[in-house]
Amino acid sequence: MSCCGASPDIEDVNEVSRLVTGKLAAFLRTLRDSGFAVGLSEGQDAAALMATGYAERPGLLRSALKHLLTARKSEWDRFDGIFDAFWLGKRVRSRSITTGAAKAANSPSLKSLPNQQAEARGEAEAMMDQVPSVDGAETERSGEGRMEGASRADNLAEVDFRKLADPEQIELAHEAAARLARAMRTRLTRRDLARRRGYRLDLRRTIHGNISHGGVPISLVKRQRKPKPLRLVVLLDASGSMSMYTGVFLRFIHGVLDEFREAEAFLFHTRLAHVSDAMKEKDAGRALDRLSIMAQGAGGGTRIGECLQTFNRWHAARVIHSRTCVMIVSDGYETGDAALLGREMAALGRRCRRIVWLNPMMGWRGYAPEARGIKAALPHVDLYAPAHTLASLTALEPYLARL
Amino acid sequence: MKTRDEIARALGEAGYIADGELAIAIALMQQLRRPLLLEGEAGVGKTEVAKALASVHATELIRLQCYEGLDQSAALYEWNYQRQLLSIQAHRGADADAVEDQIFSEKYLLERPLLAAIRRDTPPVLLIDEIDRADDEFEAFLLELLSDFQVSIPEFGTIKATAIPHVVLTSNGTRELSDALRRRCLYHYVDYPDVDREARIIMTRVDGVNASLALQIARMVEGIRKEELRKVPGVAETLDWAAALVGLEVKDLHGAPETVHETLMCLLKTQEDRLRVTREVSLRLLGKVA
């Protein structure tokens, strides 16, 4: 770090540069606290920049450091605020720092727990809902190792989401859902790789591999078609009757979307909203913030049939291919036309590989699918499963793996 | 090395109307020798940045378009097998070592973009386009190349970069990139241009547009971008539309509301969006354009 044209006393210069370096280090710490991934080499480069004239004007330094220290859009947008707060003593717009999953989960539109549920807090842990076995999934999910990282929330695995009361527990459940989604993806991919087998001859590689035999093709190189990755399309019911579950599922979907190479997400209540973009926000808290805006209007009735019609009409051709699994998360309380729902479900079933319908209510004791909507939809559903606990989400994995 | 002001001027001369921060990013690329990662919606002109950069440095642009399944033999190098085989046949009976030396020599090596980029005498601009479409494995490989700038070819030896290329990566965000790659790069988010900048872009790129029409077009497009659309029109669409309007000899948008509505097909590329922007909506938007 040589400062060019430094005429004043060397001692002074050293003193100043020591102060500046100290301040810079503090700034990098602030950034790391805000979730920026800033490494050692970025720190060195930042120090080098400050020594070469970028520190003359705050605007210039801000812009230079922004390019160096940010790595994604969300950081790019927040950087200026953090920089100004640290170096210029301005207050950060509160919006840019008060994002967090726990907060989002408690925001009014995504309220996952009505107050009357609070009294159930005491017995919540003890009570266990029945988990109907899903294609022998019950046996599959023994052993804590399989949960991969969810062990911290072991006791949560069997607790109905709607019985989670205090924010900390909710946050734990959210985290577990996100981890679960990640773990599922990793394992699903591994299985894919093991299944690869070639069936077509790769002429170019065969010639290459047999140059040592003078070009006589002795060992053949096969070409395998790259397995099309399983694509997951999630349709989440965000209506009032589902409000206790929406928060957890949003977090689960966020995890799935981040990890599945190909996944699309839609929210529906009285209308359908394509939310993949909002869900692709890396930071879960910010993603949920964006979603809570989109989910507004939620809390009214559900027009599942109409929403599916919109989906089939506008989105299906683009998001569905031959290896697509459509996952509908809904309680099936249809306030619109049940016959329409049946028709649209049939149309959807013709297009995609599998339809999975997850119904949180199904875990309730004594629940029978008698709602008009669910009755109309069931004939077209390949798998109808409960989804009220983390364990029931885990039980889905073997099923997805077979697709 | 060029200063920021020189870069800004050179970008302008190259026909790229940059926002203020891009010049800083390019200056940093030189100084810190880091690649530049550009993110932004489709159609905001990410690829154009690389082209402009090549003309700023007066150097060649080498482009690698990424796609799913892209591998080393398409990105880095490959041996010319057919030629090797012919050579073996031609030298049948000759000394085996000599033949081997010959067929694994420079002459039989096919350069692909990445190898080409590190073997130039003057550093070229290497554009790695839509890196998010490539597989994870390729991204890891690229990371290694971008930190060492050397390639080892088993039969041939290690090739070190003669000049470090200016590397620009672009991503549309169809997949989350690895943190390692992100950290390695400088990051610049390319946003839709603001009205003034877009008007200037229209004027430099489309012939026969005067300042007031360019401004009207830019304002109209800004209004359309604010509508809830599936596919928000990019800069390229704006330019198409401007060219269409010029071709239809529209001098003032207010003078031809019908033509404006009918030519919106240049901007709206899905049926859903076409239906959403009805005649009333386009009139309302036009009303806001001063």
C-alpha cells in the first residue's frame, strides 16, 4: 500500500492510515453483521482502494466499495444505506434493516397464529397428530440422521404447525422447513446421478478414446441423455382458512425453490399470483416481506377452480414439462364452483406427471374429505397427503424421489 | 490504465450511454484484476456492456455463451481427432514417439473461447454470457480458471495466460450462483435506464428521432414498465418501437394514439400482456406523457 505523492511527515501518514484501516475493518464487520459475505481478500482490496484516491469523495468511495463488496441484488440495494449510516452518520431507512423471518412471520398478512391458539401452548408438545402412512413413508422416516440437520428441532417435527405459539418456536419450525427442503434436494439429485446409463453411441468421443488403437473403435463411448431434472410447481393456498399454515409453507417453498434447479411457485386465494421471482430472493426474511405484499387480499374465500383455470390457461404451457410434479397445498374449501375445479384438475392432470395435494387438515383427528372442492378434485390427484407437521413433509421425499 | 473520466468518455464514444457507476466498475476491474459480474433483468443491455468495453480497450471480444450441458471440450479446448487419425494413417510404420509428438502438437489443438482468451497477446474482453445457464460443475471449473488463468492439458502441458483478459460475466438469475463465484467478482446491477438515459440511448441508436420524440417514447416506456406485466420490455424493445414509430413517420405520440396502441406489439411480447394493456390503458399512459 504505497501512497503516492505523500509529502507530509511519514509519521503523520502512518497514523492516518492506521486510523483509516481501523475504521475500514469496523465497516467490514458491520457488513458481515448485515449478512454480506466479505472475505479477507475483499478487505485487502478495499484497503488498497482507499490508498489510491478513492477516499477523496464519499460518493466515489461508496460506489467503488459497493462494486467490490456486494454480491447480489439484495445487497446491492442495501449497501448505500449501510455505507451512509456508517461513514456519514445518516440514519438508515428502517426498512432495510428490520427484515427478518421472525418478523415477517408475525406480520399481519402472514399471521400464522390467531390468538385463541395461544392457550394450546402447554399441551402442544405432548399432543401428537396422527400421520397416516404415505406409500410406506412411515417406515422410511426412521432414524435421526435422515432428517439431516433438523435434529435441533426434533421435538418440533411432530407438532402441528398451528399449535406453535411463541415466535421463537415458529422461527425454529421455519428454519427446519428450509433445511428440510435443502436436504431433500440434495438426496433427490444423488439418486438421479446413480441412475445414469448411456444408450446412444458418442461417435466423436469414441474416436478420441481409440486413437491409441489407430482409430479402430475397440472401446465404445456411450452417450447418455442428461436426465431432465424433476421440476416442482407449487400452488399454495393463501386464503383465510389456511392462514395458520401459510407462514411455514412459504418458508418451505422458499427453501425448495432455492435448491431445486427448476421450480415455480404460485400463490392463490381469490386470484392466482406467480411468485417465483419474489421467492428467489436469497434472504428468506426479505422474500417473505415481498410475498406478504403479494398475499394481500388473502383472508377471503378461495376460488381454487378459477385460479387453476388461470394457471392452465396462462402458465401451464411454460412451467410444466414431462417431468413436472404439481404440488397443491390447500385445505380444499372451495367457495367458487366445485364442478369447475373438477374440470380444471382433470385438465391439469393430463399435462403433468403427478399431482400431489397436501392438505394440512388431513392430519386432524376425525377429518374426512367432505368439502365440495376436495371431493371434486380427489379423483384427479395422484397423492393426497397430510402436511401439518415437519414429519409429514419429510414423508413426502421418498415419493418425490420415485418420480 | 485509463482513468474513470477517460473510461466514461470512451464508453460514450463507443455508443454506450452508461450510468455513472459503470465507469467506476470498469476502472476497478483494471485496478483489482477482478472479473465483473453483471446482473439484471433480460434486455437491460448487459451484453452491450461487454461490447462497449471491448471498444474502450480497443481490443477483441471473445464470447462464450453458456448453456445447460456446456463442458470443457466446448468451452476450453479439444483435439482435432479426425486430423489426428489421418496423420496416424499417413505415418503408419514411422517411429511411434515421433508420431505421438506430432499429433499432440499445437497444430492439432482446437481453441475454444476460454483458451483463446488467455492466449492472445493483447488482453481481450472475455464475455461469459448467461453463466446461470451452465451447470454447477462448469461454474466450479470456471472459478478455478478465473483465479489461476492457466490451463493444463494432459498431453500438451500447462498453458499460462500471456495476458489476463478483461472478464465480464452476465447472469439473468435463472439459478442462484455460488457464493464463491460471486465473491471473486465485482458486482454491478444493471437496472432499466431512467427516462433521460433511455432517451439518449434512443437518440444515439435510432436515426431520425428528435429529442422531444425520444423523450416521449422513453416516458411512455417507463409508464408501461410500471404496469403489472409478465414480461417487462427491455431497452432492445424500446429501440424496436422507436424504429417502428420512425418508420411510420410518427413525429409526436399525441398526434397518433391509434398508431401508438397498434405498435405496442414491439414492447409487449406475451398475449397476456397484450390483453392487459387495452386501448384505454394505452390512452391513459399516453396522457401522462407530457
